[in-house]
Amino acid sequence: MEKMTIIIIVVVVLCCCSILCGFVYFNMQSNNKNTTNNNTSSTNKKNSETSNKENTSSNIQGRQSSNMQGRQSSNMQGRQSSNMQGGQSSNMQGRQSESNERDFIERPAMMQNNQSVASIQSIQQMFTTQPPANIQTNQQVFTTQPPTTQPPTTQSPNKATFYEHCDYQGQSWQLDVGDYSWVENVGIPNDFLSSVRVPPGLKVILYEHINFQGRQLELTSDIPCLVNKAFNDHTSSIRIINLQSSQSSQSSQVQQKPTFYEHCNYEGRNWNLDVGDYSWVENAGIPNDLISSVKVPPGIQVTLYEHSNFDGRQLILTNDTPCLVGQSFNDHTSSIRVKRI
């Protein structure tokens, strides 16, 4: 009986051990299956990722080849497959990284631009600021000062007044009775006079050239503008005579001037010349080779020359000559010398 009991116990123990071993083996098999499943899933994931990468690289190559060869259909298929298999995630990651790099690069440039703009604005404010009040007041005082004007010239009863412009305007000069052979010797610019005031009892003679030569204009009253007399800006010498104190001497002086006529028998245009040398008759207002008769007062000698500067043939006259044809000197005068004898 005891042996049977022991045998039964041993059998029971062996059964239990076999059952336990079977359970353990079953658990180990299930664990191995799970690990293999997990490994297969991870390998599948890795394979999918590698396939995605291969797809993206193939898409890139396909895009480049399609751009070079013009295959538009392969580009469309590659783009659709990459979008469906995870290309969007890679594109998003690439765009985010590129945007981060751009921000990292552009932020310092933007800060520098902002600083330069701020500095430019500050400089503009410096230049656009208003000047101090004292400078403005000085400018106002400078601009509000009235222009200086020449005081009016008071007319002297014994002096003639000569003006720069018509209507007695501009600079003015007063001269006493006397002879002024060159106006610049008395401070008057040559060929500069446009109007003259002549007081009663005076006579003013304007000459076109120096030493009382050339055309002349006699004035016994005020002349507001010499333009009307064809003598504006043509005065080089001046003679002022007192009519009240020397009427007799004036008449004798007029009688002592020789007179030259255009035609014989003292006809046509005529010109009176004072004592002096006239190297070119046109400077005295007489046309060249035009004289045909001459009146010579007593005490005066006139010498006619065929050419200018007292050259060529000459003819000396001390009396009136009604026609120069008889002396073979008609219309042959280019220079004249007048002197007292």
C-alpha cells in the first residue's frame, strides 16, 4: 500500500510538473510571437520610411529629369505619390527649417535697416530744425531796411546839370561856365549823358568827340531826353557859356568860326569848326570829299588836306572861297586844320 501511495504521489507530481512546464512553454511561445510581431512592425515602419525617402529622392530625380526632358506626366505622378506617402511632412519640416534659417539671417539685417532709418531721420530733423530766433530777427532786420537812394540834386542858377538817364534820372553832375575838352576829366563817363538842365542865361554846347570836335548840339533850356535830338550817349566834350555877361564876346566867337558848305556858292549843308586840328573830317560830322565852298572869317586860316592825317595835297585859305572847283580842290577834303593868324 505504501508503495502504491508513493507511486501515485510521484505520478501526480510529475503530472503537475508537466502541466507547469507546458504552461511556461506556452507563455514563452506567446512572448516570442509578440516580439516578432513588434519587430516586424518596426521593420515595416523602417521600410516605409526608407521607401518614403526613396520615393522623395525618386520624385526629386523625376522632377529634375522631367524639367530637363519635358515629361510633365511623371512629375504629376511623382508629386501625387509623394503627397500621399508622407511628402507633406518632409516638406513642412523643410519649410520650417528654411524659415528659421531665413529669420536667423534676416533679423540682424532688419535691425541694421531700422537703425539706419532712425539715424537718417535724426539727421533730417537736425537739418530741418528752425534757426534760432536771433538769426531770424537779424534776417528780418536786414530785409526790412529801405534801399539807399541818391539825394536829389539842387539846381544852381549858374551851373548846368547833366544826368545819366532821361527825365533827369540816375547819376548827375554840375558844371560851371567853361570849356571841358574831355568829360572824363571832370568825372563824367564818356558817351553817358541822356538829359540836361540848363538854367536861364546859360548856353550848353555838347560835342560828339573830344576837343570840341564832331557833331554839336546847342542847348539854352532843359532837355528831358537827348534821344529826341539824336544825341543820347554821344557827349565827349562840353562848352558852357554865360549869355548875360558875354553876349558881345560870344558873337565875335561865332563870327570867328569858319563855315564849310556842301555845294558851291555857300549852299547845301554846312558845318562850323572851332580852332583845332581835324585829322579825319568824318569825326567832325563832315562827310569825306564833300566840301565845295568855305567862309573864312578875319584872323582865321584854314588848311584843307586831300587825305586823312594831314597827308596829300593841301590848300590854304584866308578868305571866303565861293567854289573850290577853280582851285581843283572840289570834293577832295579829308582832313582840316583851323588856326588863328
